[in-house]
Amino acid sequence: MNREPVLSATHLTRHYQIKGGAFSKPATVKALNEASFELFPGQTLAVVGESGCGKSTLARVLTMIEPPTSGELTIGGHQVSLKEGQRPPAALRREVQIIFQNPYGSLNPRKTVATMLEEPLKLNRKEMHATERRQKALEMIEKVGLRPEHADRYPHMFSGGQRQRIAIARALMLNPKILVLDEPVSALDLSIQAQVLNLLADLQEEFGLAYVFISHDLSVVRRIADDVIVMYFGQPVETGPAEAVFSTPRHPYTQALFSATPVADPTRSRQRVKLKGEPPSPLAPPPGCPFAPRCHLATAECTREDPPLESVSDAVKVACIHVDQAVAGVERAEAG
Amino acid sequence: MALLEIEGLSVRFQTSSGLFTAVEDVDISVDRGEVWSIVGESGSGKSVSMLATMGLLPWTAQVTADRLEFDGQDLQRLSSRQRRRIVGGEMSMIFQEPMSSLNPCFTVGTQIDEMIKQHKGGSRKERHERALDLLAQVGIPDPARRIKAFPHQLSGGMSQRVMIAMAISCDPRLLIADEPTTALDVTIQAQILELLLKLQEEKGMALILITHDMGVVAETAKHVIVQYAGRQVEKQEVKSLFANPRHPYTEALLSALPERAGDQDRLPTIPGVVPGQHDRPTGCLFNPRCRYVTDHCREVEPVVAPDDPARTLCHYPLNDPAEALATPSHDVSGHPPSDGQRPPEANDVNRGNREVRP
């Protein structure tokens, strides 16, 4: 690929300090550990994992809401170097916008749709005339599939799907290059979910947007992603092109996650990679590979060292020392 | 006779802007040891109909039913004291948010104990042993320690296990699970569903699973009821529902699933939204969103054909079983083919091609 990535992250890490209380020692929570990836225009990178795996921390770091503890973030060729408490340059902030899971919570109930859409322009395009702003807001309202008469209504007058459309419109007002979508359809009903996914696909094509799509819903991810990062306990355990990862999941966690997802086909026989227990507490990380306590392939070796991401084939990288065994296990199950 | 027998259940709420019908004319008949599922989007009345069965709705709700029987007892005629004995004991329910269903001020042991004391009695020691045994049954490691835990000390999956332990503490014959795994991660969801099915089989309980997730329906239930805007639109066995949906809503819902969309560029969608209190259409409730709609649908409310095993609430049901048998003479099931009634434009649509215009 000789295209320029719009965003690249190398060893992106975010740790949080927990202050000690009367009965507890201070601790460090490693919310995000060593995430590296590149994002290209018009492509979708999906980040998959369960709650507490660092998906949302990644979103906050990418949108420059929080600085990374270490690692490098480059957006549109500019390296972002942020210190704690520092605000990123406005020009960079315009490039990355975020859409949250809950459209009921992310819109101000006291503002009309048009006011909300005009606000980013008011702050960032000070030279723009009020009538032009209004015009731009109305254009965007139609782009996301709402009607012009919706402009002067308040958020409570809309359904969940329509509210998510408003949030998308607001994020696009400054013509960003990157959209971070944090579980954008998981609060929506199935019939509405498909409408919003189609809208996102249309907008991506029209504006050449790059999406970072954070989700736990694998059937949605499989449909829209070009590349996938599977995360567990703050670190990527498997990355690669969506086709390759979905057709042959290689990390035991990816395999367990995929097989735990219910499939809407009653004729399919279930073959589960069973997963015992629950994710470890971030305050007491297990030694070595964080997945070892729940892994069916775990050996003593696993608890000694945290395995790094290593290329196994083409573009797929996996962080597991027993990859060969895991892949063989799946092939056996398929054959038998 | 079935264990739970509901006919013509309707629930209305008195609201400031008039009477709102949340559930209308729902029929369910669940036999011992059966696994049923009620599926629908938000606002389809799936929870309300089960809460009405349990008698857990607030006083503003007006519950009416032609028949509402549990194990031969008419629930509508029982005194609240008698009903209280059945609810929680023989018929029990778990809810979506395990964290908010447990009382944060008491240990889980106390809360399980309360259930057993209320319904079964026994000495303190017996009850304590029963509680320990229940925690072990639902797969909580180290029950002796966990029994003293407060809800905030447990994860979501563990809390849901405690809820299940409470619900099965009195050996119910019917367990209603209202979105039991919606708030949980997929790997934990798989564990909880497996646990529910294991307990259902071991104890021979009937299980009603309320969900919005077609994947969960496909993997757990045997029979399924599809609800839309408070009406029951279809009732079938799970396998035939996925293979041959009879109601256009079910068909549209299934084809909106990303995993069933195949290689199409765009996902098939259902235009519009579920009608609310003030924008109920005339005729069939689904008509503004239906791709097979005719003028007849816009004017006349559909009724279930008396000979339809799937109880489809539609003027023109799809995938007629008689047609599906592919016999040129349509007399196999003894009733005439519905082709004659179906509008010509619906016939022209190639159903294999599920693309729906937005």
C-alpha cells in the first residue's frame, strides 16, 4: 500500500494512576497497552473486545481528549505531542470527531438541532456569516436523512435512530477526515441499526472518511470492517484484515469470542471454545499473558512472559505463544 | 393442559394524554419443560405482557385477559395473598439489569434467604445450606465466601448468577427471563445462557426468554413469539421461523441482520420507526413499514386465520406451508392456497432478493 495513512499509532499506551486510600495502596491501571496501527482514508478499522478491554480509552486517546502516557500518535502527517493537561491544536482537533454510543445522552436537550450543528462552525469558522452557517446545517441535515423541518426541533422529539443521525451530522460539520465511532449502533433496535449502518457507509463513500469503529457486536463488525483489532485487557491480541481474522481466528481469545457470539441460524451446530471465569481485575493483573487464566491452551510458560504481537501470516499479527496449537485445534474441530 | 395458558391478554395504561394500549390480544400457551422465546424491538410489549402475567405492573395498568391461568389456577381470580404464593415461588422471573435488581444494602446470602423463608420456610441452618447449594448450582466459585458478599462486590455476570440462584431457590415450574444477558459481555452471555438451559433441563422447568437478539433465539429456544407494537404477529417453532417467516415484519427483521445480508452492498432496512402512542396507523400496525402493503392493509385490521398454525397477524402471510410443500395440487393441508388473496405486486416481488428500497 503506498497510500498515506490519515492516522498512525505506534505503541500507544495509556495508564491511569489510582490514588491510594486509607486501606489501599496507590496503583497503576494499564487501560491501554502498546497499540499500534494505521488508518487509511475511506477504510474502516474495527476495534473489538469486551467491556474493560480498553476500547473506549483508545477512542479517548485518538480523539485527543486524553494524551497517551507513551507512544506516538500521528494525524494527517502531524505528530501529536501532548502533555498532561495540554490542549491539542485546533487544526488537529477538527480532523478527528467522535460519535458516542448513547444518542440520548450525547445531545444537549436544551438546544435545537440547527443550533447544535452550527456550534462547531461558530467556534472554528469565526469568519462565517450566520446565514451561511444555517445553510450548511440544513445541507447536513438532509445528508443524514432528516428533513429540513427537523432543524428547529429539540432532541426529545426524535427517536433513537434519528438522534444518532443528528450526532453524526454534528460530527461531520467541520469536514473531519476521521470519525471515531464508539458503539454507534448498540443502543438501537435491529431495524434502525441497519438504517444507521447504511448511512455510515454512504457518508464514508461520499466524504472518503476513515472510521475507527469500536464495537462488541461481531456480526456488525464483520460486515463493515476492512481491518480488525481484537483487544483483551488493554492490549491488542490479534490484528489484521477483517477477512483473514474472521475466516481463521488464531488467538484463543478471538476464537472464544467468535464462538460465544450467538448466530441467528438454528440449524447451525454449536461448537464452542468455552471460556471459564471472567476478565481479571485491572488492579491485579495476572503474571505473563493476561488471557492465560481463562485460556484452554495455557501452560506454565504463558505465565512467565507477556507475549508480543508477532506476524503469523500476511498481515495478521497474534500475541500468543501457542498460535500453531490454537489454529490446529480449530482445523481439527472443523474436520471432525 | 398447559402450564401457563394466556388468551387475549391486553394491558392498557392510563396516561395524561389518554389510554395507551401497550399490549393487545396476546396468546401464549407454555407446557411443562418447554423453552419459549418472545422477541421484539423496544416498545413491542414483550416485557409488559410477562410483567402482567407475574402481576408486577403498577396500579395504573389495566390488565384484561380472556384466560390467564397458571397450572389450572385462574390468576385473575386469586386474592393477592394467594397470587403472592405463586409469584416468586412456582413462577419466577429474572431481569435485565442484575446490578439494579439486587438490593445494595444486604448481602446476597440475606437476599436468597429471604426468598426461601418466604416460600419454603425451614430452620435458619437449613436455609443457609440451601443458599450455599444454590450458589454452587449456578456456578459461583467459593460459595461460602460469596454468600457474605454485597452486590457491589460482584461483577455483572456474578450478579446475574445470584439473581438466577434466587429465582430457582423455590424450584419454580416456570422461569421468565427478561433480557437476562443484554447487559453482559458475549463470553459471559454464553455462560449465562448455557447455565439457564442446563438448569431448565435438570429441573424440567418451563423457560420463557424475552430478548431482542435473534442470535439468542436461534441458539436457545424451541418456540418463538414475535411481537410488534404490542401485538403478537407470529408464533412458530424456531427452526421454521428462521427458514420460513410468515409475517412480513419477521421477514424484514431477519433480513436486516448483518450476518444474513450476505455480500450485498447495503443492508436491507425496515423504513420508518415503531409507532408510538400518538401515531398509530389505521388497519395493520405494520402497514407504513411493510413492503407488501396494499390499500386493504391500510384500512382493515388483520385477524389471524383460524387454520394458520403460525398464527400470523397479516392479511397476506408469506411462505404458505401448503406452497412450501411444492405440490401442484394445493390440497395437502386441506385449505386453499392464499395466492388468490395475495395482491399481484406482492407476487411479483422475488423474495430471494431481499433488497428493500429505503
